Amino acid sequence: MGGSRRLENMNPDVGPKPSQQPRSEAEKSALGKTQILFRAFLLTALGAFFVFSLNVNYVWLSAILTLAGLVLGIVVLVRTLKYKHPRLILLGTISGLVVTAVMCLLILTSVLFFSQVSTYQDCSRGALTESAKSQCLTQLENSMPGPLR
């Protein structure tokens, strides 16, 4: 009997921890909904990035996905703080919102300089060597307005 008590004290990770697990069905349901929203948020943020990197002609789709991701991220952030969900969801949401903010800046830049970015993307697709790629980059730099060079 004394030996089993020592084993319990040596392994504190065994058994449920009330501070980490939801206690009621309502808390479990809230956590489940937040996790689904978190996954949708991550998928829209990743989707926006991949669509943006695919082709600048789809910048409108990337903008829609980025806005949807921004809205979902804010909803997840509010739910995480309101229901005191695990910190991992909070950190993931904050990181995702930072990425979404960067995507907003990239999309805005691409819209403002659409013709230059489109020309660069077409040029870089056909560039097979490093010197051809650097030539495309030089053409992009030369096509930008003076203060942005």
C-alpha cells in the first residue's frame, strides 16, 4: 500500500487536471466551437497566402480570404478570452492575426502596383536561370515610382 502511494506522488501527470479540462458540457461545447472556428481561421489565412502566391490576377480572391480570416481571427480571439480557453489557441490566433495583417499589406501593395507586379510575375515564371530572375527583379525595381526604388 505504501509503494503505490509513492508511485502516485512520483507521477503527477496521471489523472484529470481540473484546471486544464472543461468541467461542464457548456464549456466543452464552447471549446469545440472555438476549435472549429480556429481551424477555419487557419485554413483561410493559409488559403489567402497560397492564392496570393499562385498568381497576382487572383488578388481579389486572396483579399476575400484575408478579410474572412481577419473576421474569423477576431471572433476566435474574443471567444478565447471570454471563455478562458487554452493559451495555445490564444497564441495561435495572435500569430495568425499578425500573418493576416501582413497579408493585408501585401494585397494592398499588389493592388496599388498591379501592373508592375503582374509584369514581374510573368517575367519570373519564364526565367530559368538566376541571372534571368535577377533581371526580372531589376525590371521591377526600375518600373516602380522613384521613392519606392
